[in-house]
Amino acid sequence: MIQDILTYLTVTAAIAYTLYSFWRVLFSSKAGSACSSGCSSCGSKSDLFEELARKQKGPISKAARRSLV
């Protein structure tokens, strides 16, 4: 019983820390920290937001998909 509780607490803490880290990277207001510094060499933040925008637009039509290839 105690092992189950400790396991659930550990997994919950790991998930919470991961979510906190993502939040800090994406929405940090301090200059020079992670991807919020706006450096041109780090494209991970812009890639993530482009992917989210694509998913919000919906599936690509077959004609549009052929023009990409």
C-alpha cells in the first residue's frame, strides 16, 4: 500500500515538474532564458507554434499536399 502511494506521488511530481519546465521555457519573461530570448538560432519555439497553428487549421487538402511535394 505504501509503495503504491509513493509511486503515485513520484509520478505526479515528475509530471508536474515537466509541465512547469515547458511553461517556463515557452512563457518566460526574463531576457536570455531559454527560448524567450528571441535568438535566431533557436527555432524550437517558433516550430512549436507553427505546428499548433497547422493543427488548428485542420487537415490539408489533397491538392495542397501535392503542391508541397
